Amino acid sequence: MLDFKKKILDIVKASPGRLVLPEGEDIRVLKAAEMIVKERFTSELIVLGNPDLMKSEARKEGISLKGVTLMNPIESPDLNDYAHTLYESRKAKGMPEEEALNLMKDVVYHGAMMVHKGRVDAMVSGSLTPTAKTVRAALIVVKPAEGIKTVSGSFVMIVPDCPYGFDGAFVYADCGVVPEPTSEQLADIAVSSAETCRKLLGVEPVVALLSFSTLGSADSPSVMKVREAVNILKNRKVNFLFDGEMQFDAAVDSEVAKTKAPSSSVAGKANVMVFPDLNCGNVGYKITQRLCRAEAYGPLLQGLSKPVNDLSRGATPEDILVVSAITVAQSL
């Protein structure tokens, strides 16, 4: 079984990045910041909020903030520049200058702009912030990657005692963002998931676009949608192996693949699973997590020009540490 946490920490310790955590008035974030400094996978760690309040709370809890830069967006010398940048990019959509300035005073939007402007490499938010706000800040400030219109959510799944995937490791997508993806969106999700596989698992992606049908064994509108996504990927001439539509067993089991898809270069070898919709993806990762006792890392945002990730509002300091390491790894 792949030790995913160790693998990620090894990657980011070898190439530390600059990280911003915008929710510094959450004691869990301050505890995580101390842990991140000790793990030495950031070349710079910035925590946003009221510095006086953060220092006071850290003293009460015995937290060392040595090596952490505390910053209040309202007092930032970059505030007006950031507000102007946002206004220029959104004025055509009706955003007034005053709204842009107010958004840049918000820690999450300010952190996202720090990523966009290259002040830092990555941001992790969500311990106090609803997912919708973190995603919106990422979409309107950081923006999707070139050639990608769809931001999606993936999980890295680590399944114990599993002969499939990469030593039991898989990327599952989309499990958290797009409810009913179109064929074009499925193709985007496949491209982003392949990149996630390369960066986080360190292996070449083998992508299966999943369905209840395998290569023509059944027909329905949902099957046709997946087939069209495969054709879109062919036209894009992407640089990874992919195939579909395909049933899960045919995608991962070489013996099943011999019967159901003997001519496929993906069948029996897939390590990236693209589900046809959010229902399937969300149910699928939770079945894998609970019945197989798998580790589930995510949901990780993918398809952005630069990495931003969301946290569960129940996240522990350890959770924040691991997601931070993953997010820095995505920036490499």
C-alpha cells in the first residue's frame, strides 16, 4: 500500500513552496502553521488575519509562530493594486470598484489574489469558510488553467491490500463539484485528473471514463455522453492513455478486461477513474472509503491555473497540514 502522506511530504520537502493560509483567526490553522514550519516544506508561510489577535491566541495555546508571516489584508501595501486587478478583470461583468476593494479586504479573496499575482504559490482555505466561497474566489480570481473551462474535484484514494491501480492508489473524479457534466466537461475532468495523477502519485495516468457499458455493450443518453467525451479527448490529442466508455471492473481487472475489452490499452490498467456524474463519483469514493477502509484525500480542486484547495470545516490541524502539502505539490 502506497504511503501517500510520506510520498507527498518527500516531494514538497525537496521543492518547498510559498503558501498562504487565509483563516489565521482559527486556532486550528495556527496549530497547523506551527506544524508546517516544523515539517519544512514551505519556503514562506503567510497567515492572514489580525496579527495582534493571532499572536494572543497563539500565546494562550502555547503555539510558536516563529517562521510564520502574519498579515492583515486591510493593512497590506498591495491592497489597492489587488483591488484594481480584480476590478479590471471583472468590470465587464458589472463589478464596481468598491466591491472589488471590499473583496480584497476579505482574507479568502486576498489570499486568492496573492496566488494569482504570484506572491505565493498556493492557498488552502475552508476551516471557517463555506466551500462555495473558496471555490468562487478561486474561479473569479485565480481562474481555470489554459485550455480548461471546468474546475472539478478529485480524491486520491489509497486502498489497502489492493492489486489494482498504482499499488492500490487511484485518482477519482469528479466527486465534489460538477453535478451533471457535459461531454466537454467530462473531457476537461479527464485532462485535469491526469495531471493530478502525475503530480501527486508520480506515475503516468491511465484514464478510464466510466459507465455501466463497456465499449458499446449498451446504449443510453448517459453512455453516449461518455463516448462523446472520449471522442473529444481524441480530437484534443492529449498526452495520456485513455479509453471508454468502460465498466469499473473492466477498467481495473486484467482478467475481466480480457473478456470485455481485449483490444483496449487502458482496460485492466486504469489508475484514474472519471465518473459520468457527481452522483456516481461521490457514491463511488464513499463506498471505496468505507467498505475497503481506504484513505481518501480530498476533495482537491483541479483545473485551476494555480492551486487552491478547500478544507472541511471539521478539519483537524493534521488535516490542514496534509492538504497544505498536497496543494504545494500541485504548484510544482
